[in-house]
Amino acid sequence: MSLKMRIEGIMNRNYAERPNGYIETIQRGIAGVRRFENGISRGTGTREDRIEKLRNEIETADAIVIGAGAGLSTAAGMTYDGERFRKYFYDFEDKYGFHDMYSGGFFVMDLDPKIAWAFWARNIYINRYMDAPIPVYRDLLQIVKDKDYFVITTNVDHQFQKAGFDKKRLFYTQGDYGLFQSTDPSDRKTYDNEEWVNQALEAEGFVKDQNGIYQIPEDEKLLMELPEGLIPRNQENGTDLTMNLRSDDSFVEDEGWKKASAAYSDFLRRHEDLHVLYLEIGVGNNTPVIIKYPFWQMVNDHPDSVYACLNYSEAYCPRQIEERSICIDGDTADVLNDLK
């Protein structure tokens, strides 16, 4: 047996021995949602009362578990449509007729790979390597930085780490725009893509400004197709690469992902009987079983814990935990500003 095979065997055994926070949280979510049959509540008290109650919980909690969904990035200005889309994808919109980055990602799958990857190079850059337009993530860090916290998120834009959150306290469950994975199912590694993104943007005609940020050239002429040599491929074996985003069973859970999953499980286990604030921000109904339902279940099972939900028009909780819940409807940026 080769050294590589022995090392991989040891790593696989170590992974098997680690707790899997992702599977555990989904199991909690599935088990928990069946227990909440008494309807939902939008919370009690005035907005000022709720803000003050949340501020007090943040100050007094032994630990804070932050669960973040797409609504948090939306509050940070990371929108996939509107002016932000048109600024960087006006040519794709004019030619192909889609009007947002999300639907565009599906649309280009049927196009020539050189065109599809030109689209994705821009998409990755502005949603992974550019700073968020509104400092919501930095505001959140200022609020919790002195607390014992951990973050679980379904977002793939890496904005927590860019804002300064401790990497060891982050679990990105659904992948990372900054990583590629191989289309070869036997290759379970991921590959950083920042260097490729820079090369692709330059090939399309983007230019760096004095701050090192890629901008549209003055003549607004961009190429919508990459040269064949820039199609992402594994340098070792030539296999095609794709995005490390969870869409099916081919998603690669690499070593970093597994460490983060185990760290999340360990954090919950060490704090579950303490005064824990489960702070949910911007989580919608696409993947509630990963964050929302498990948070409900853990608060229900541990009487010293508290659930808080910050969401625009979707701030609610089960009636069974209403007395230990704080639901604040509104723009998360405004709520965090009030908390500061």
C-alpha cells in the first residue's frame, strides 16, 4: 500500500470518529419540527422592548450561536438583482434576457463552457472577493466579538471571515464561492479559485483600480467568453472543475468542512445546558431544517436558552417557546445599528 493510501485511510478513520454537526443539526430539525403543533407567534412587546431584551440577552448569555441565512447578506447589500446585477452583467442581460445572478447561474449551464465560466468568474468575484456594500457583518462582529460565539450559515459568500470573524468559529454548511471541486467523484479535495478569478476577469477586460478592485473599463467593452485555456481544470489530471456548492450528493465535504462540522457539534454539546442565545438572522424557508428548526428544538429542550429571530417580514417562533423568544421584524442592518 502506498504512503498516500495509508494517509488517506488514517484521515478517513479520523473523519469517521469526529462528530458530524451537519447531520446532527438536520436530525434535530426533523425531530423538532414535529413537536411544534400549536401554531406560531410573532413575539410580544414593542420593538423597543424587543431590542432591549435582545441587547440584555447578548450581554448576559454564556454563549451565542448565530445562524445566518441569505437575508443577512441581502441586508449587507449583497443583492443578486437590480443595480448591482446590471452593473456587472449588463451585457449578459442584453444578450440572454435573464435579470439576476441566481437565474443566470442556471441559464448559462446550457451555454458553451467558455461563456458559462465568463459569467461565473464575475459572479464569484463580486459575491466572494469584494467587500459587502453595507458593513452589516462588521456591525454584527462588534456586537458579539467579546462573547463565546459560533456561527453556522447556509451562505456561501464568505462574508463572515472577510469581516473578521474567527475562522475556527465558522461553519459554512453549503460550500464556498471561493472553492472549486473536481467533477471526478473520487477526488474529494477542494481548490482555491482566487488566482483563476483574477485571470478570468482580466481576460474579459476588467481593469484594477488604485485600490486593487476590478472595475468595468471606461469604454464598457467586455468579453463574454473566456479562452479555452482558462476553463477550470485540475492541473494534476486534467479533469474538469466545478463550483463547491451543495446541490446534490456530489458536493465535496473536504477536510476544512469536516473540521468545522465537528467544531459546531462540539460547541453545542459543551454549552447546551448553559444560558445560550440562539440568534437566527435572515433565515428563510428554503433550508429551515439546517438552522431554524434545530434552534427551535434546542431552545425547547433547554430551559436556560433563548431564541431570537431577526428577519424582514418573517420573524416568528413556535408558541411553545414564545416566552423565551425575541422576534424582531425589519431590516437587519437597522436592528444591528439599534443594538450598537
